[in-house]
Amino acid sequence: MDLLRFITAGSVDDGKSTLIGRLLYDSKNILIDQLEALEKSTKNKENGEVDLALLTDGLRAEREQGITIDVAYRYFSTPKRKFIIADAPGHVQYTRNMITGASNANLIIILIDARQGVVEQTRRHSIIASLLKIPHIVVAVNKMDLVEYSQDVFNNIVIDYREVAKQLGLADVTYIPISALDGDNIVDRSKHITWYNGKALLEFLEDVKLDSDINLTDARFQVQVVIRPQTEDLHDYRGYAGKIISGIYKKGDKVKVLPQGIETTIASVEIAGMEVEEVFAPQSAVIQLADDIDIGRGDSIVKIGNLPLVSNELEVLLCWLDDKPLISGNKYLLQHNSRQVRAMVRNVEYKLDVNSLQQQPVEGNVKLNEVVKATIKTASPLVYDGYEKLSENGSAILIDETSNSTVAAVLIRS
Amino acid sequence: MNQHHLNYLDQLESESIHIFREVAAQFEKPALLFSGGKDSITLVHLARKAFAPGKIPFPLVHIDTGHNFPEALEFRDRLVNEVGATLIVRKVEDTIRQRSLTEPKGKFPSRNWLQTYTLLDTIEEFRFDCCIGGARRDEEKARAKERIFSVRDEFGQWNPKLQRPELWNIYNGRIHKGENVRVFPISNWTELDIWNYIRYEKIDLPSIYFAHDRKVIEHEGQLVAISEFVQPADSDTVLTKKVRYRTVGDMTCTAAVESNAATLDEVINEIISTRISERGETRIDDKVTEAAMEDRKKNGYF
């Protein structure tokens, strides 16, 4: 059994909440007392069915203050897989919400209303999916019941979306006609959509291959914390603990410590205090080195012959997440995995229209939900890869040192 | 199967260890809130793995309501000893006395709500800047929207409006003086994940998680154990039933479930086939209002 994280994208009217409710309900992941609470608060009981959308209903604070918290997480599992859904609400602040929810996703479900077809929102969701390099895309054409389960309607939407996918270079796209309200092609294959021979949505989610999503070629490791027990029997023990970002490490590997640039050899690799043959992404491991080198949190250990980039000047795409705008000349903290460095945003070149991918001039300060191309200068060098090549080592956040807020998502370009 | 493939429990474990290590690196005085239940026992197990061969680099803190299951206390002391961790116990009873708080009344006098006072006092006493807790997002809907690194103000309050975006695996634990971060390393685990992991890792649990005979009374369909804290009224019928606990909280507000499951496999099978959520089945205090958890969280609760 393995783990799939996905995000659902669609506006409220596309039936996103109903879809999530349906997945939880039909896969028997809703329990009786939760269902009772649901029935109690169901307003629309015309056909005696509970309103599945209420399962993903907000908190009282959200209703009272008219806000939506950017992401809620839902969990369900089948005998094949455990699923984590990042449920990001639509409408206002959608770019911020979606980027937050999508940053860890292996897959995105883009919902399209069969009556509406490919609309501006569809395009926007797809652009964000392409910016964040989400590996798998499912286009779920919903409300097929309202178009009499028409194959023509579905086929036309597929033709339209293929055009979008081509423009954005989206490679792995799967199209499924569904009705979330009635449960057609969600868990079980639809009795109404007889012309469709593909998998139901849940079947697809269970089967989609995930192994190739993890990069086992380019070895990257960043030190989170140094383990030094300093007890009598472990007097000289010095282990570098961190999560393997990508690749495989084993004893004897010739490595380079960056940004220091010192070469050494791996003396042992360990998991939870036990020496093992090798460690690989995404394991949390401990590496011991043959030589006594001064290494601390945020330093990288990589293999000689496969080096990342090292620079203190970065070309980036910034997605601004804060209500306060980006003030040019302000200093921020940039956090790249566990490494924190002081940074300054310079040369905001252009703004990216997330509905069209067009580059537009930036007027005034960069505001919430805007995506811009910029240059970041850091006080000490960063050890990274381009986001396109290795997203886990090409992403960072900006922190406002005065408010301590996370103010931007940073996608580093190579 | 690819030899470089992690199953879902290994993946969850790795994520949690990563979070523990971020805590150790980012905070000066973290603490692990230990309740004696299976979730906090799992936390201790994960913390051990995160820092091996070193010891867990922060103390375990037990906010003691005084309404404990004796089995859970014995287990706690044994575990602390085995792990070689520092244990700090602060009692709700002392807070009630020192702050002249009103002791809850009724047949099931829950001190659950009062724990918040003791917790905040303890945070201040030791100047903890981070408290690690065993909350899971599948527990209920306020939890579903809380961050893994959840910033609390000096009153311990959670403000859903001011949550920081949490992207990729990057955690921003920077705070102002007086603020505090609650960190939930098992946010992404479900109840069943915890049980499966306990089996996978052969983690020891207190005996009350397995079927045993116990004197109970029935209260609104739930079975509550007779103890020095819960006494039967004349109208109650005291029954001896074979029960186990699905969660272990206070004796006054945790209900038992009827069960013959004496082994982990049997418990897991029952949980898979049960159709009632953990909180719904076993927490007497959560049924009060639908927004009970949201309210408590906003007031500084775990």
C-alpha cells in the first residue's frame, strides 16, 4: 500500500465539494456519527439524499467572518492506497490557496462543468498545475447527468482541453466523464455512460503509477540537524540528520559538502540509529562522513560528478501570498528546505497573467496572488536545482522578518 | 516491486521524523506533550527514531488532570524510564487551587477544559517556545484546517485567519517573544494509520487498549467505567462488561467500547469494520456542541 496526495481544483459550482464528499462516502470512509451530523445540517433533502458538499463545510469562524481557510486536508483509504486530499476553496485568493495546496500534490483533479466546457478558471488551474509541475492531471468532466450523458459533449471538451495541455506542455492527462452528485464513474463505473470504457475515478487514483515521481538519480541531501550524543560510548559520534531530497546514498560514496566545497567520503548511512546498506529519497536518514568537517544545518551533501547549482543570485518566479505587498528594497529571509539566508528581491521583470500566461508589465508593488518573474540576491550562496528539474530542491519561501509571516512561494529557475 | 519504494507507513514516518528534526533545530525550548494515549506513545517512538542514537532532546510534559487510568500512569513511567527522557508533570488540581478555579461538577466532571490553564502556566514556567502534540487532522474539522506548525499568541490562542501558508516541506517556525508554536508531527495520519504503525513497529501499549473485564454504567448509550471519579447513582445499573478503550483520556470523559479484541490484529479488524468515528464513540465531552473543538482550540487548547 502506498500514498497518493492530490488536490481538487474547481470553483464551487463545479461540484468540487460534492465530488470529495462522494469519494469519502462511496469508499466508506464516512462514519455513522459524521453522517448523522451531516443529516442534521442538510438543508436540501428533496430526494432524501444527504448533501455531500456539507462534509467539507467550513468552520464557524469562517462563516462568521466570511473567510475561507486556504486548505483543508481530507483522508481516505482503500486496500490499495492511502489518499490525502488537499481541498483548496475556490473564488477569492485562489492562486494562493491552490499553490499552497498543490505544493505537495502528486496529482490534480481539474473539474470541468460539462455544460460550461473549458473556461477561464480551467485555464488558470492548468497553468498553476504546469508552473508547479504536478506530475499527473485528471480532467474530470462533471455533471454529465445534466447533458444527458452525451459522448459528443465530452469529446468536444477533450478536444478543447488537449489544446490547453499542448500549450502548457502537460504530458500526463487523463479524461473521465463523471457525475459527482449521482456517483457515476466515481467509485463504480457508470451505468449511464455506456460509451466510456476507461476507469472510474477512484480506480484511476488507485492505479496511477507514482514510482517515477521520485528522482533517484540526482543525489541531494541537506542537513537539518547534527546529532552528537556526546555520551561515553558515542563520544565521537557526529551524524548529519536530514530527509533525502532525491537520489541514493551509501557507504563509500565520494561526496562534496556545499557551499563549502569540501570533498570527503560517506562513512555510514543510518536509519533510526541502525546502519543500513543505502538510504534513498524520501527517507529521513543520518549520514556520517569520514572526515571531521565543520558542517551545520542547511549545508548540502551531494555526490561528486553530479553537482547542483551554487549561487547567490537567483532567477525566480515569485507567487506573492501576503496581504502586504512586496516592497522592493526590503530584506526578507529566504528558506530553502532547512537553509535560511537573508535575501533581497530585485528586478521584478514582469507579471505573469495566470489566466493566459502572458507577460505583463508590473505597475507599482507586487500584490497578493500575483506571480512575477524576479531576481533574488542572497547574503550567502544557495545550493539548489532548477524547479523544473527537481522541484524538491528548487523551491523556497520568503519570510517577512518583522511579521514572521510566510509572504511568498519561490520557484527557482536554473 | 521497486527496491527503492517506501510503503505508506514508511512515508508517514519519514515525514514525521523530518518535522521532529525541524523542531529540534528551529526552537530553543521545545517540549513534547504526553498524554499517555496511543497517539502520544507513537510520538515518543517517532522522536526516538528521529534522534537516534542520541536521546530525545526535549522533555515530555504531562498535563495531569488527576483523572487518569492507573494503567496509563504506570505505562508512562515505564516508558519515560526506558527512553531516558525527562518527564515534567504539572497537575490541573494545583492550578485549580492556586488560581481558585471552579471545579467542574456533575456526574462526569471533566477537567478537560481546565487543562488549558495548566498548560499555559507550564509553558510560561519553563519558557517553552514550542509544544509538540499528537493531534491528527482526521479527528474533526477544526483540526483538518490547522497547520503542522501552528502559531499561537501569548494567550495560546489559535487564529484561523492568521495561519501561515505551509508549502512543500518547508516549515516556518519564527515567532515573536511570548508566542508559541504547536507542532503536530502526525497531522497526516489517520486513526487506522496509527494502529497499523503500532503493529508494524511492534510498539507497546497500555493494557486498557485491549479487551478486559470492567465495571461500567451506561450513559446515553456509552459505557463509562466506575472509578473513584465516577460513582454510580442509585438509578444506575452497574454491569461487568468485556471492554477496551479506543482512546485514553480522562476516566471521567472517555467511554469504553464493548469488545473481545485482545490482540492488535483483533483491535485493528474491529476498527476497520466499525462505522463510528473515534471521537464520536469515545469522547463524552465532544458531543456538547458541534464546534466544541474549534472553541477550545481558539482558547489555547492543544
